[in-house]
Amino acid sequence: GDRVLQPLDPWEALALGATPDPKDPAGDLRVRVEGDGLRLPDGTLLRPLAYSATVAGAREALRQALATAPLPLLGAVLFDGEGVIWAENFSGPTAPAGGDATPLPLDTPWPLGAMSRPVAALAILNLVDRGLLDLDAPLVSHVPEFRLAEPGYRQISVRQLLAQTAGLPGEEARDASTFQPVPVFAHQVLRGLRTQRLKHAPGAMAVPCGDCYTLLERLVVAVTGTGYADFVRRELLLPLAMDHSGFGDQNPPSGPPLPLRRPDGTPWPPVYLNALAARGLQAPLEDLGRLGAMLINRGEVEGRRLLSAAAFAELEGGRAPEPSPVTRADPEGRPSPGGDGMALGGLAAVDSLAAAGIQGWRVSEPGTGPGPAIAGTLLVAPQARLGAAVLGGASEAVIATLAEGLLSRALVERGRLAALPAPAAPAPEPPKTPGAADLAAMAGIHARHDGLLWLRPRPDQGLTLSRWEAGGWRDDPAPLYWRGAGHWAADAAPETRCRPGEVEGRHYLLASQAQGPGPGPQEVPLAQRLAPEVDGGVRTGAGANAGAAAAMAEAAPRGSAADT
């Protein structure tokens, strides 16, 4: 009867099934193409895997999510090294209650947001392949107009921009999302950076940073004399047959727009994402699947190389150097803040797949911006030669769960996983008694871009987290407790771990997600400590209020605490 193979390279592996009969080594080895399969000399018909169970399960999960999504629009694509296996859009009522669902054609372009960054990395590595660029060259050698308000900017390399370890303040919000295109946005970012300072020395920490990628737009123009959108279309989108993809008004995508509506049912006007390299690419599902197939094939498209093996190795595992004192001095060998999570292009490892022995990459868009937010997750498992992506108007966690479910179902049907992974049910580790040094390292006032945090010791050896709001401190109801192994966590949220860290003499509150969908514990700085606790406490009442205001005023001019 018929049998199904789950090969690493389908047609090559199927052909290898035509082995000579030991009793008749000179026998007929011809393999006949028959329909969508291959007929072997012994009469066996080999057919490609249809993934029918995967698609059925994914459709059910997506329809359930659609019923509760804030914006009832979802899209999913499953792909392998040969191309798109399945792609489908789902839509619910986008008008007020009682309105009809709007059909969503397959060629509708989705805003990729931060999933645009691997494409920007591919564009830069294309220039490296041509010998026009050195990843370790300083940016100022090609973009001399780039400068900050302190001299350390001259050390920022192209690699550090790609790895988001340059130390830039964050992401320019002015005109990043507008109802009219702003073609000079990259110039605006350059001008704005002239009055800003580094948050840390280049290479010390990895923190997601949109401005790192916006500067790459100026680098492409400086090296090639071609606009970023034109260069990406010519060198990447067209060779990948991503014919319906593009950037806003610059080489715009084809296809009907997403049917976004206001709460009153009126159409939402088009939103232009002007940070093209950081979050500006739009693509329909099948185009995104073609990009994923190229990533599975490590830079190859239909047997020809779009990127050299050496350049693609940089994308896969390239990291900026991590000279963090945390790495060198920590006796437990813990990584520098954020330094172990992001490769070039914003790709992160997927620990839920790694636990099953499958290498996986992930890049996500959380769904920020004005108007209806679209989140997305792209997953690629190169060794298993499968990948998936889900986009839509649900939360980042929901989208990530749907994407991992789609890919996991396909891996099970292909025989690479024995069963679907059980949902993680995080349970708090029992609290332990912290040492005096453990308490002292965490306690104090910390500053971040949106306000102040105050960690203060409790009689039960825990820490109360308070936030500065409306002129006073508001206590969080979930205190943190010492769990050992260098971290603190709340009973109500055991998946979020915190610990203190020091980089370049500055003290940070570091946070990581220990469990849940998406990548594993990618540690990022949550806030920077301004005032350590003295004699077991800080001022309270009016004195604390004055101290908080002074801390904010002190932090702002230095630029070292805000926008962490």
C-alpha cells in the first residue's frame, strides 16, 4: 500500500528509496513521477505529507482565538524548505456588534512590525557578501554625520546595531507611526540622537532597540546610493518572489488593505510605519512563508544562494562581543543582561522546542502602535525543515501560543515530536531565607522610562514593590521572595524572575520570563537603581515624595536611567 516518508529533503530522500535489489544489482532503478508522488520500482507509491491533521487542528485553535480577539483578524502560514504548505486568513465582525465578518483575501498584506528586522539583517549581510561592508567596522566610517552627545558613539559597529547592543537610548517615537508618510524619518532619528547619550558602553548589554535598525537604513544609502526600500525590494523581495510585499508608500505592497475599523464602525485610515528597517515591512502570508523557506534553507532560494553560507552563519549565531562585568565576575556564570537572547536580526532561541531537541528561532512583534494593534510571531525550525507564522489582532502571548501550536502539530504529524507539548503550568519555588547581601542588592529606588520603582524589605524577608503614581507610592499586592539560584519571584507570577546585576558600575534590576510561550529566559534590564537602601529603609511620606522627584530630576539629564 501507500506509505508516507517524512524526509529532511523530500525529493532527494524519496529518490534514495530506489535502492538496488541485492539479488539483482543490475535491476531497473527508474523512479516514475505519478500525480503528486513517486512510484518506486517495487510498486510503492510515495506521496508528500499533506499535514491534514495539522491544518484541521490549527483552524480550530484560530477560530476559537478569533472569538475573543480584540481585533477579529488572524492569519497563519505553515511552510517547509520547499515553500508554503498552507496559508489562510480568518476574520470576524469588524463593524459594531451585529455587523458581518469581512472576508480577508490571501494577498492581504500584514504589517510585520519587528519581524521586519531579519530582512534588514539580510540586506546588510548582502553588502558584506559583496565586500562592501565589514560587520565590525564603526558606523561612522560610512555614516560620518552620525554622532551622539558623548564620544563613545564612535565605537558603535555595524554588528552591534544588528545585535541591538549599541547602547542607544531606544526607539524614536515621534512620527514613527503616522497617518501620512514621513520619508525623512531616518534623518530625523539621526538629528535627534545628537543630543542623546549612550545608556551603556557599546557591546555591554543587548536590549531591543528600533533606532539601531533605523540607522541601518542610512548605512544602506551611504554604501549603495540606493534608498533602503528600493534596495530591499531589488536584492531580497524580488528574488524571493515576495512580489506583494513592500514598505508603506515606498515600494508599497499590493493587495487589499486590512479592514481595520474604529469602535464606531468607521474605517481606520492607513497607518504608515516610518521606521522601515525596524518595523515597516508589510507582507501577505504566502510571501512571509517564502521568506521562512529561505531561512530554513540557510540562504538558498530554489538551489541558488541569496546569501553565502558564511554570511548566513552570522545571522544564525552571530553575537556582538559581551564584555560585561556581570559575565566575568559572576561566580555562577550567569550571562550578561540580555546578552544570550538576541542574534543578528532580532532572532531568539525557542526553548520550548529546544527542550524537545529541536533547534528553533523566533522573532515577534508585540503589537504596539496607534490604532488597532497587530501582533505576530515567526518561528523557524531549520533542522526539522519546518516553520510557521501567525499574525493578528490578539495579544502577543495568544499569537505566540497559536504559532507554537501550529508548528508543534506539524512536527508531531511529521514524526519529529512524539506528542504535542503539554502547556506549562508554572508553580512557585518555595521561598528561601535571603542573606543580608541578597536583600541589600535588590532594595532601593529604581528608575525606568515610565516612572520609578521602590523595592523595600518586608518583615517576612520578602520585598514589597511600589510604583510612583500620582505623587505617591502605590504598593503592588504581590511581594517578591528569594527563591535561591540568584533570583526573586512573586508567588502570583513565578514565571517572571528578577535579580540584581551590575554593568560598568551601574546597578540594574534584571527580569526574565522563565516559562511560557516563545523564547526561554531572555534577560533584559527592567530598571536602573538610583538610590540604594540605607540602614534598612528610605524616607517615607513627604520626604520620600521629595526624594522621588529629586531622583527623577537627577536621572533625566544623565540619560542613564530613563528609557532603559
